[in-house]
Amino acid sequence: MQQLHTPHVVVVMGVAGTGKTTIGPLLAARLGVPYAEGDDFHPPANIAKMTAGTPLTDEDRWPWLDAIGSWAHGRAGLGGVVSSSALKRSYRDRLRAAAPGVVFVHLTGSRELIEDRMSHRQGHFMPTALLDSQFATLQPLEPDEAGVAVDVAGTPEEITERAVDALRGLPEPVQ
């Protein structure tokens, strides 16, 4: 499998259970860039809320998004992959404000497939009960946003290959 090098900083986005934490590192390896796990940027209070089944508010998310944006800004021109649900346009706008060249890989799939995957994963703080709120909050990428949608049906390797192929079609980032 040929490695594709890119100066893009890629945000792997989507609702919980789409495979951001699985696809992100695979995509980073294929692109030859570092990976950062978006969940690691959450303050402990956010993790506690989500573990308790309480959806985060926008105010809860701003420091988290700012931390991800700072990481992405530091990788500008070097490339990187970071996971973030980035469900709302305003969240993606905040990430772009910090790191204007970021592109998004929106992992998409049916609610049934995603719920099934969530029910089988171990040791993750996000309960399946929050899936409805995730889908209700989701604002898919708009035509003026740099990014691609990638279906999550299939194996992680197949999904990653679809993401790499889709990213090849994007223009190089403006520095």
C-alpha cells in the first residue's frame, strides 16, 4: 500500500461510533503524518458529563475545540490527522479560525450501523444513549467547506482507502 504524503491537516469528524478513533490513526499512517486523538483534548469535566449521559453544551465544547485548533495550527504545512466530532458548522468554523487550512473527512453511516458498532465497543465513555442527540446536532459539511464525506460501511482498511482516495481530489492547502 503506497503512502500518500500531504501537507493537509485533516479533521476526521462524525457522530460518536463512526470510527474516528479507528480510522484516524490508519489515515495518519497512510498520509505519513502524526495522529492526535480528539478525546484527549477534552477537559475532565467534559468526560464526566458524557460518561453520565449528559450531552455537552457549546460552552463545554469551546475550550476543547480551541485545544484541537491549536494543535492543528501547529501542524499547518506539516500535515496531521486529528479526530473531532465537529458536528456543527460553528464548531468547524472555530477550528478553521485557528487553522485555516484544515480539511474534514466526515465519516457517515446509517444510525443502525453506528448504534450496532457502539454497542460492541469496550471502554469508551460515550454511551449509546447520546447517539440521538449526536444525530440531532449533526450539520453535514456544506459545499463551501473543504472536506469529503466517506461512508463507514466495510472494514477499517476499506474506509481508510476511501478517505485517501477522496482526499486526493482536494486542492493543496493554501499556506
